[in-house]
Amino acid sequence: MPRPPFVLLASAASAVASAGVAEARLRRRIVRTVAETRTQVTAEIAAAAPSVEQLREQMLVEVLGERPEPPWRVPAPIVSDLIWARLTHEDIAAVEAVMDGAAAELWEQSDETERRRLALNYIAYYHQWDALERTGVRHEMPPEEIHAMARGALAAGGDPFLADLVFEAVFVSGLTVPEGGTVLDFGASSGRVLRMIAAARPDLRCLGCDPNADTIAWATEHLEMAEFFVSPQAPPLDLPEASVDVAYAISVWSHFDEGSALAWLEELHRVVKPGGALVLTTHGFDCLAVQVQDGRISAQTASRAAAAMIRDGHFFVDVFGEEGDWGVKDAGWGNAYLTLDWLQSAMDGRFATRLLWPGFLDRVQDVVVLERR
């Protein structure tokens, strides 16, 4: 039986009303979902957005990555030539006859200046006794358990490259290594640089100190052309006031924390004569740039170092931990980076800056010459 029209109309109205309610619910659900999604996306974007600290890190690393690398520089062979001059043609022919492998290949690839340095290493490595006697170069090299910065044919007999660097830096700065003077290698290790200086200039009193007692014991036993002594990890040195004409410290201030750096600057001011020279190598912005570009330092450490150098002039990070460096444990010995402004402020008029060669040593260490006032 067909339903009356008013029933059909009521059913239709109810259906329409139900549809309206459902649509309203759907709309409210959509609005709520959209709001929740917007809130979630906003939170995710905020979490993903770099912080101010991250933006600074990124900017500093980018600047370091774009910094031009310092040129590769080679010092004049001042010390090397003094020793080379004692060699004969027969000495060179004899060492050429026995060199082999990579040593011979490097000899063939080197220019005349570099061959003069190599010859001093090779006469020691290949035990050319007549040449060793004429030059004063010693063939003994530290065993594996004794600290040495390098080993093999290119390290045998010592490091003429660094000896040349020290002397050229002193001379270019307008200072001198006087006849009969006293030279101090502060941080001498097993004597790799000092032994070459002593061979070239037997008129000098050559002193070397290091906190590593084992290396000093080895050097004392085998390198009698110089005097070695164990240095404390904090000043003073066992040296009289104003007793040294030239002091040098290769890759030492590149490891001191700020307190140690200041204390030892003060101590070397005490032992160097007025008008004498102090030669330092340090890590600066060029070092950071090269390390960033070569991937040898993390972005976080590089940016921290750069920010600290800009703000304070000095940055230190512990890299040796509880084991220490070759058994020498010192909380103030790690990796350090500093600016010339910091160094000049630290000197407080006690030294005058006579020379700055940014990135001169292996493109990562600045060479600084200070004159003691």
C-alpha cells in the first residue's frame, strides 16, 4: 500500500537533515585534521630549521672552506749549505751509487736545493762513513719506542729543512745567530733539528729540552754535539736568566692551552737575552682552512675554533686524553689555535714581533719571530 504523501515528505526531510548533520561532522573533522596537520608540519619545520648556532657553524665552515690555501714554501738552505759544502764529488757519487727505491726516485725528481738536503739525510741512512765524518752529521736514529716525528731515509741524520727554516726566519727578521752563541731547542724531542744545527755550526752551544725523559736520555747518549735536559711541564727551566741567544719551538705553541702558552712565553722571555730571537710555529686560520678543506677536522670543531679565535684569540681542545702524548700526561697539552693579536697581547711589550709567515710550515703552521726586549 503506497505511503501517504506527507510520510514521503517527512522521510525526505529526515534524510536531508541526516545528510546535513553528516556533512557538518565531516567538515568539522576535515577542519580539525587540517589544523592538526598544520600544527605538525609547523613543528617539523621548526625542528628542521637550523638554530643560530648551526647557522654560525655553517657560515664559518663555508668561509674556511673558501679561504685560499697558503702557498707551499721552501726555506733557503742556510744550514744545509754549511754542511753540504764539506761534501766532495766523490761523496755524492758514492751515495748515488747505493740509493734505491723511493729514495732514488725522489732524488731524481728533486731540484738542486732539495738534493742538498736529501744528501745530508742519505749519507746518514746509507752509512757513508767518510761523508759523515767530514760533515759532522750523525747516523744514529731513535728506535721505535723512542719518540721521533719522522723515520726512514728522509729523516735519517736529522731535519735540515726545519733547521733551514729556523735560521732563515731569524735572518730575515733582521736578527742573528751570533758566533759562539747559545741556541735552545724548546721541545727538542730526540734532537731531529738541533743535531743539524750543531753539525752546521760547531761554534754554537746547542741546548735541547723536552718533558719526555726517554727521548732526552736517547739524545744525550747518541748526540754528544748538543746538551739535552728534561724540562718540567711547568716553568721554570734550569737555565740562567738571559743565557740564550736564539730559542725556537717548533709545533709547541700549537699544542699549549692558554695558561701554558702564557706561562712559557714569560719563561722564555726570562732565559732569552735582550735582542735575542724566539722562533715559534703556531696554528692559525690558515691551518683551520687547510684542515677543513682536507677533511682533517670536523665542521663542529673547526667552527668552535674559528669562533673562539675571533672572540678570544685562542682555542684549545684536548686530543690526547688520559693516555697523554707518548706517555707525557698534561691537561694543558692538546691542539691549539691562536691569532697574532692574541700573541701580541700576551707578550705585553716583553717581545716585539719581527716576522710573521702565515702557513709557511707545511701550509698549516704560521712562523713567528719575536725579539726579546
